[in-house]
Amino acid sequence: MDRRQFLRGTGAAVLGAGLVSKAGAASLPEAPIFTNPATQPPLHPHAGRPYNPVVTLNGWSLPWRMKDGVKEFHLLAEPVVRELAPGMTANLWGYNGSSPGPTIECVEGDRIRIFVTNKLPEHTTVHWHGIILPNGMDGVGGLNQPQIKPGKTFVYEFNMTKSGTFMYHPHADEMVQMAMGMMGMLIVHPNDPEFMRVDRDFVFMLNAFDIEPGAATPMINTMLNFNLWCWNSRVFPGIDPLVCRTGDRVRIRSGNLTMTNHPLHLHGVDFEVTGTDGGWVPKSARWPEVTTDVAIGQMRAFEFLADNPGDWAFHCHKSHHTMNAMGHDVPTMIGVDQREVTKAISKLLPDYMEMGSAGMAEMGAMEMPLPDNTLPMMTGWGQYGPIEMGGMFTVVKVHDDVKPGDYSDPGWYKHPEGTVAWEWTGEPLQAERHPGPAADESTLNAVKPSGHQHH
Ligand SMILES: [Cu+2]
């Protein structure tokens, strides 16, 4: 994908023209609308100070205009339709056509002016999560400002005093508006583009929905029992791979606006957490890890050298977070002989299948009948078969043949001969089991209740 493809996307071309014709006029900046859920290439700055743009996983960055030295953005809070993965769309609320809203990128030292137009059926505000700013710009409705009523536009304006990874979300009817998908990432780049420079800088939001199988609109009063665990409002197999070129230095940034924590686990490399909510972690304070927990309301950035080629699993380590909605209410059937029950039910329901007696892996390959607009609970295919995942799972692809700056899917990793786990076809397993050591009689006596010994 390139810049041209980005501009060809829904609505974004309108913005390009609008930026030129209206810049300088006393008018609102254009509010581009973009609904394509595919990962868009980095948006390189056309003005202002230079920075190395991020790539938003299954998302995009909000274009801006320069107006008398101030960077102007325009967010449109509005209902959106989001494809969570092929086969399922959801009626969400978001910004500028998408949920999460577009990533906002600026530079340490910038003065930014963000216009927020409310096209929701109720009032809203925007809170700039983690940004140090004047109190009246903090966006807590009622506390720091009046609510933004439907149809109204408010203006936020402040200086970006430090670089790092931040978020934005409403601080008005928060439970409903966040359950509906209103959130986005905010990246402040360092003043010096060489500071902690990486070759690839990915960012995504950890978010969750509770959508009944067969439905399309989230339940808004759910406290903990969410059933769709998303990265940028996408679930596996709808989450794009993070494509890297062998030898790249890579940063992954994430913010958590779900109601639980997510231990992010990356296979194949060691990484170091280099950024937290408060800013960058000094080198002397970092340690190597393969999993980092992102707690509720937190942001984490971690970095690694992509020197180990392959297709590496990258996922939340809570196993029910790598599963889609259907899996959560299934009873445990492991070891249960369902044959008699199946016979009885089959008389009434000829299509009935028994499930789960030997684990649930069979469901990863099965094309089960599902309600409309519902994803299988574990699905997705790799080059060797079903991956049996859902939710917060994708693949970091480290390949030699990826071009610098290219984020398109290079296909599956070609394993060098003799480097894939293989099936043993020699002498079969000996079926007999060895007995354990003989029980010692004195030990047996010692555990007998003493009263019995005397009768
Ligand atoms: Cu999780």
C-alpha cells in the first residue's frame, strides 16, 4: 500500500482537496471520513517539524492542516459501522467513520487545536488521556467544561509538552460511549526525530465489546462479561499481521481501554518495555521480557530487534481473550460420553452434533452453522492447518524479502529445510505402563487412624 492507495480510500480524497482550498480561510478544518478497516501506510508529515510516523494496526492517522503555526485537527464523533472480521460487522460509535477513531500524531513542542463536532444522539466530550495540559482542556464533562451537545462543535487547544504514547476518549456517559467504541490513540513524537528512532512503529488500542451472537450492537451495561476481545476493534482472523523486515528495530505501542488487563505475549524475540504512561523508560531501568501486562487505562511501548525470521504468534495470554463470542458459554464436556444423549437428541434434531468430549480443537476446523453476523469462536488458517484462535491474536511476520517501508502481507514464512517439527514414524510407543515404587508398609501404618489398630 502507498500514499496513493490511502487517498483512494473512502472519503479521504475529499480531504486532500479540502486541505488545499480551505487552508488559511476562517473555516473549520475538513473532517476526513475513512471506513476501510485495513492497515493504512504511515502518513508522512507534509508540513511542520519532521517526525517518523507510526502505523496504526487496522487503522489510520488523522490528516491535519497548519494554521498560523498551530496544527489543526477535526474529530467527528458519530455512529459508525465497523467490520470486526470478515463475516461480522458491528454498529458502533466512533470518530470520522471508524472505531477506534484515527490516530492523532503530533510533535513535542507543537501547539495543537482540535475541533470536535458531535454527531451522536447524546452529549459527549473528549479527554486527552495522559497529556499534561491546562485544566479546562482535560475534557471531563461538568468538571472541566460544559458537555458538547449533539450538533455542536467545541475547540480544544494546548501545547504538547512531552513525547510518548497517549489516548483519547469521552469523559461523558463514559460507560456507554466506551462500550460503543469511542476511543483513539494519540502519539506525540520526540522533538528530535533521531531520539529512539525505530524502523517500524506500530500502534493499536486494546478494546472489547459485548455483542450477543446474531446481534450487531454492543450491550452497553456490561461490566466485565465482554465476549469480543479486540485490537483496534478487530478480532482474529481480522487483525492484520505486523510485517517486519529482518534486522529492523521495531516498536509496538498499545493502550488499554477495556475493563481488564491484557498480558501481551510475543513469540520469537525478547523485548524491552521502553515507554509507559508517564513517558520513556531510561535504558538503565529496562529489562528483557517476552510478555508485558497492559493494565486498564495504561499505555505500553516495547521494542525489539527483529533478527529471528519467521511467522511469530503475538497475542494476549488470557486464553479466553483469544476466542470469539461463541466459546464463552460452552459447558466443559471433556471426558463426557455423549453417545446415548446424542442418540436421543438426534431423533428430535437430525443435525445435532456432540461437541467437546475430547477438547474443543475439532471446532477450529469445523464449519458449524452459526447465527448470521457471528464469528466462529476459534478459527483462522495457517500454512499447516487451523490456528484455532480468535480475539486478541495476530502474527508478527519477520521476513528477509520485505522491502523497507513495505507493510503488505508477504505470505507465509518459508521454513528452511529441516527446521519444522516433524512426525515420528519410527518404533511406536510402548503401550504398557511401568508400576510406581512399591508402597512401604511402615508408611501405610503411619497413616492408619490409631483407634483402628487396637481393635
Ligand atoms: Cu486479554
